[in-house]
Amino acid sequence: MSESNNDLSTSQTGDNCSGLNQASSHEHATSKPGQDLSLEQLHLDLLKPVAETKMQAWLSEFYGKEVEIVEREVLRHRDLSRVERLVFRDALPASLIYKQVLPPWDVEQDLHERILIPSISNSPQLFMAAHSGQVTAMLMEDLGPVNLLTYIENEPTAKVSQVAHNLGEELAKMHRSYSYRTDELMPLGILRSLSPIDYETTARSLADSLSAWHLGDGDKLDSVVKLAALIAEELADEPISLTHGDLYAENIILRHDKLFLIDWSWFSMLSVPLVDLATVTMTHQKNGAFAGYAATVIEAYCFESGRDEAKVREKLPYAEALSRVLFLDWLVERKERGIEGTTVGPVNNLIEVVLDELKARRHAL
């Protein structure tokens, strides 16, 4: 993707194009124009937004006319991304998600233009992408503010159970469909590929980096490598498919009873599908009370995929541990890029916390 100041590229709307709405559980607080959400920003060097004149030019390019913004809501502002909901007067669509990202989150453009098929991946549409310096700007379909975390707060148990069932089915269908396309997708060079045979090597690389930074003692780093080897042994016979990689309840949007998976990003890869099932059913703040419907999701997933539920349940703790190893991988990626902060504090502190968690998981498995 070009990073020249005035490079503008558009994606035509259609069955083979997509986009996403970055609206997670803590991203719905309404803010006034120019006002940023602050609770997550204390340890971050926030992304500097592209000039307003460029945004207006891109909007005019997309709509074919000048449009008036009548409402503006900052959904998220972090070091590598800024996400807003824009509402317009006398324009269709009446609202858009306007997202600005820095590398490596700019992979989202390629994912939505070349990998994701909305009818299979349940991903919304990317309408247009443009570039200014290192910033990739995307105009995306606005699916509204209702994710699984907000949905569960306002709907009866029976309706949430049906949604959980539907999620299990749709996730299994997506994994099955993309498992037939791995040979086609791999040469594109967009998605990372991580098979069980790679786990131990990846963990050793992480341990080497952490050791060089004097993070984690020898016992903790050794535990990461041994945990990776254990996970690889248990998941060795699992299929490979497209995985979302960050599939928490806050990244699943409901609109008109249809489920959409949003926030496809650096975490998305060709990997073991059970990592998605484990992530969306684990006890985690990003799943909230939806974790209480894990049994329904797992049952529907196994039925749709024709898998033995008992055997899948035996493997889920290992897939869950894999998701946490991948989170450690992301923290190392941040540090390698010179980013020393996270939304919850210094990256070094969080690395130590995750290392302790992984050591405990290894002993628990």
C-alpha cells in the first residue's frame, strides 16, 4: 500500500469487498468533536489525526459531493488507531466509521480487500481507503453500537442463548469455508501462518527477545517454551483455517439479528480455528457475562462442524493458552517497534504479568 501524502485508493462496494466497525465495549461513550476518550491514554503516545481538510476531501470523493457532518463520536483513540463515527446530513449512507491506523494495523485494508468475503466471514464493508504519510484512513460501514456485551445487558436469556447458538454455527461455517482456501491465501503474503509445528520455535524467539531485554527470569521464559510445546502436541491434528485471532464478545456486532465479526487485524492469521472458539468462550473482561453462554456456543460449533464435543472441550484449554501466547507475541511486537506503553500501563509490566499467567497455565494443563 502506498504511503505517499496524496495517494487515494478506493474499493468498490460488492460481494468481495468488506470493511469493519471498530466498536468495542469500552468504545461507545459519546464524545464531543475534538474530545478524546482518556482512560486508556495515560501510557500511550496517541496517533496524530490526519488533517481535517484531507478527511473532507476523502468524504467528497466517496459521496461525490461535499457533505456536512452533523454528529461526531470518538469511539477509540490509541497510539496506532483512531476510530470515529461520523453522521451526515442528507447523505447515504447516513453514517460511516472513519478509522485511521498506523502499521501494523494497516494490514486491515488488505484483509478486507483481498481476504474477507462478507457472506462467509460475516465482516462488514470497507467502502474506501486512502493514505497520508504512514497513516491509512478507511471509510467503513457503520453497523451501530450493539455488540454482544451491550446486547446481553438488555435482552432476555432466551434471546441471548439463541444468539450464542447462531454464533457457534456461523463461526464453524466460516472456519470450514476458509479451510478449503488456505493454499490459495498463503501465497498472497497478507496473512501470517502459524501451525502447531511452529509454536515451539515462535516461543523460543519470544523468549530470546525477552531475555535480551532482561524481562522475565529463566524459569518463566522456559515455561513459555515448554507450554508452546505442550500446546503443539495437543493441537497437532487440528485443521488450519482463517482465524480472527481477537474474537472477544466486544468484537461481535449485532444488527437486525445478524452477527458481524469486526476488528480483523494483525491478530488475524492462518491458524488453528479452535483459538477463536476458545477466545470467545473464555472467562475474560472482553467477554463479560457472555462467557456464561460458552456451553451453547461450543455445542452449536461442534454440531455444525461435525466434531465430537467432548474431544473439543478437552482441547479448548490448550487453544485458550495459545491465544495468550499470541497476546505475548503482540506485546513483544509493540516493544520491537519502540512502543513502551499499553492501554493498561507500561508494556514491560504487562509482559511480566502475562509471563506469570502463562507459567500458571502450563502447570494447570
